[in-house]
Amino acid sequence: MNKKEPQFESIKNKLRKLQALAERGYKGEAENAKRVLEKLCKEYGVTLDDILDREKVSRYRFNIGRAKIWLDLFMQCFANVTGQKELRYRQATKSEIVVELTAYHYAEIANLFYWHKANLKEDIEKSQRLIFEAYIQKHHIFRDRSNDPEEEEEEDDDKPIDLAHLQAVMAMMRTLNDKCYNKMIENK
């Protein structure tokens, strides 16, 4: 991203306006602008000078997690913000990396990555549950009710059927492998 890009110029202009308001505004306006400016800088771990000095590069630490998928997601976010094809980083710990960036890129990448990480984590958890349900259905892993006493009534849930969820389970079942388990001992 170069200095002429509208997105960068827009952010710089907003920060300059906040800074000007903090310096020259009336008491309430100035104090509020200063608080917002400090909050934004603190949120991203940068100073106003860092953000407005677009060329200064510093080392920033990201807690990406241990799974490879999080590094892959970080790389996508890095490429999206910087436009670079290659990410050079140093492994700080098993779950943290250190990357050299401008303060502006750091703020953008941190915000983008941590939002997408939480969002993807939520989608993965939902998908895992869906895969589990589809697997159980496809391979008929249910309790054998043939030995239940006749007078025992089945629990009848009065929950309405979620058609969209049922369709999602069925679609997932079609994507699972068709391997079959062969019972080793027959029960007579």
C-alpha cells in the first residue's frame, strides 16, 4: 500500500483530525478526542507518531496459536493487507511469531487476523458437530433398542424439526467416506 492510496490517506486524515481536535477543541470535545485517540493507539499497541510515520518498521508479536491452520490464516491476512506474496517471520514461542511491519500494517493485520480467527474457530466448531452427527447417521451408530422392555416408553421430544440442519447433515453424509465396519463377533 503506498502513501497515495485512499484508504491509508483516509485513516491518516481521521487521526490528524482527532489529534487537531484534541489539541484545539473545546474542553469536552478535546478530552473526548484525546480519549478516542489514546484508545485507538493503545488497542493496537502503537503511538500516534508510529501510525503517521508510514515508513518506520518495527517488530510486532502475534499470538497465532499452535495449529497450522492459524498460521495459514495469518498469512492470508498478511497478504491481504500488505499485498506481499511472502511472509518472513521468526518463531518466538510455539504459538507466537514476530513479524517486521509498519505500525499501520500491524494495526490492520492484528484487527483482521484476530477477528477472522475467532470467526473461523466458531465455524470449525459448528462444522465438527455437523460432521459428528453426519458420521453417526451414516454409519448407524445407535443404541440397540431391541432388548428394551415393551412397557418402556420412548422419550418423545416435542421439538420442531430443523429442516435446514437436517439437510446440512444429509449433505455432509454424502461427503463422508463409504467404508464399512465389519462386526467381528455376532450376537445370537
